[in-house]
Amino acid sequence: MLLYDICIALYVGLLKLVAPWYKKAKQWVVGRKNIFERMSYAIASTDKVVWIHVASLGEFEQGRPIIEEIRQQHPEYKILLTFFSPSGYEIRKNYAGADFIFYLPADTPLNVKRFLDIAHPEIAVFVKYEFWLNYLTQLKKRGVKSYLVSAIFRQDSVFFRNYGSMWREALDAFDQMFVQNEESRSLLHSIGYDNVIVAGDTRFDRVAAIAKAAKPVDIVAKFKGDSRLFVAGSTWGPDEEILLPLINDNSEVKFVIAPHEMDEARINNILSSVKCGANRYTQCTVDTDFSATQVLVLDTIGILSSVYGYASWSYIGGGFGVGIHNTLEAATFGLPIAFGPKYEKFKEARDMVALGAATKVENAEELSRWFAPLRDDTEYLARTSAIAKDYTAKNQGATALFMKIAFNNG
């Protein structure tokens, strides 16, 4: 543990050193300033606390169904939500579903003691990963009921290596580990852990709730009219490069493009490259005449999941970069999905490719070949759509299983 503690101290020191020049490092450091004073002011000693920790925004979406179920079924608990990364905290720091939202203090022995003394959680939930050794060791010593949810373990993980004993021992902190697949359960069993349940991924519960709560988007409804709609979500430059030929070759189809980042140069490139007219969502109203507009650029946030409900097909961006974005939001509406080549680390994407609900494409020609039969054959489109929708429906239930075990709910 001494070497681990030294590495943590060096990591924190490095972040402080580079903070003046790097925005995220500065947010990481500044966000933890006076954190224990702020926590002491917010959390009362009499509060019954459930602590839920997530790394960033993606893990928050996995933890959110659990937070909302605890809020509904057990209002006697206060919910403490912590983030490690600024990219999660800064977006969700005002999330109304949690009572207290903070950065996680660095995993040093002194920080851990102060954090747990103030938070005094009765239950701790770690989402997917984030195995902080001092936190886990202290949770075990204090007898705090602790759970790991939506986890995935792989053979090349440190837990299954000769030098991984310290990390294996940290898993002793968990009363129950809820994993996404059978491979994870088998790997944990191989190192002596039987307190493992294959529960699936809570994100399926989340996207089901999103679809159920989808709201009308009047501008998109007016834009679509009687046409069929193709929605491209969370796109980057390389995604847009292969989408533009598809758009210009299918003038009878309407397209919504939702860039992952509001890059003005890329938005302007889309607007100028579409032969049959394009417009920005923020410059339209329900009175806009869309008769000469084939593409609507969704230059706003917060409505993409509802927009999928108007579509017949979808493309998910990120597959030419570090990895594809959320495919489940589109799949839960029964949309066939295409994405770039970097999808292998996403179980749901691999599953849907194997089932025929999703397809990997590497260029504009492959995208066109995927789209043509789905455009022209209504029966094929219906079958593919049903596969996507059934896949998301059959994989729901991880949240309910967690609640049953962690809170003895029947």
C-alpha cells in the first residue's frame, strides 16, 4: 500500500503543478478545495446516507436508475453522489436527484478517514469500476454495506495478474458484485469470489425510462413532416464526412445531425455541403418553412433522446475516435444503427452487431450499402427494428435486482 499511496500523492501533485495550464486539471484541483468543510456544512450527523460514486458522466448514467429508485422507494435516505472526473461533475453538479454532490477527495489515508467520518454512509455503491484501495479498505473496516454495480472484468485486468494481490484483496469490501456478463462472473470465481450476480447493465433501465419520458419536439415534428427521418447522434468530423455523401444521395430522406460538440466550423461545413438545404435547430421555430430543408443540425443539448423517437434509422458517432457514444438511446426506439469501426469495447454494440441490429462501417460506401436495403425494404426494416427494440427490452432489470438485494425489497 505504501507504493500505492506514493503514486496517489504524485498524481495529485502533478495535477496541481499543471492546473494553471490545463482546464480539466484546474477543475479537478479547485473543485476539491475546502471540500471537507463544505461536506461538513451540508451533511448532518443524523442523516441516513447512501453514497454512490461514479467516475464520470457515462457511469453517472449507469448509476442514475439506482439513485432514482432509492429516492422513490426509500426517501428516508439522503443520497451522496461523488465524481472523480470534472467532465462528469461539472455537467451534473446541479442534478436534483441527489442531496449532496461533491468531487471524490484523493484516495489518501487521511482524506478517506475525513470523508467517511463526515459522510458516515450506511450503504456505498461503486458504479462499473473506480477501485480506490484506501476507500475500499476503510469501508470494509467500518462494516459499511458496499456494492459494485454494472461492472465488467476482463482477463487482462490487474485483478487476474500475479502482481494483483493488493487489488484482489480490495474486492473483499463488496458485499455483492453485480456484473454485466458471464465472463466477468467466471473470472471473479476463478480468484475465489462467489458473491457475484450477473445482473446486466443498469443503462438499459435508464434508456427505457428515457424513452418512456420522451417529450414532443415540435420543431423536429414540423421538419420531418410526412418524410422519413434519419438521426445521426453525437457525431464528430470523420462521422460527418461519411454522412454527407449519404445525405446528398438521398434527397427524399430528412436528416437530423447532432454534433457531439458545438464546433462552429464543422456546423458551417455541414450547412454549406448539403445540396438540398440545411438549417440550425436554434434558428428555427414551428412556423419555419422546411420545404427546402433536408438537414436539421441539432445545435443544442438535452433533446437528442426524444428526437430518436421520430426516426427510422440512426448513426452513432465516435467510432473513428476513442469509441462510439451511446447506442442504447437509439436502440430502445427500435432504430437500426450504424457506427464507425471503434466499437469493440462496448458490449451492447458487439451484441447488436451479432444480432443484426447494428453494423460497423468504415467509409461512405459501406454506409450507403448498409442504408439502401433498410430504406427500400420495409419488411427488412421492421425486422431489424424489432431486433433492436427487443434487445433493449430483454436486458432491463438490473436496477430492480440491485434494489431487491441491497435494500431487501422482497
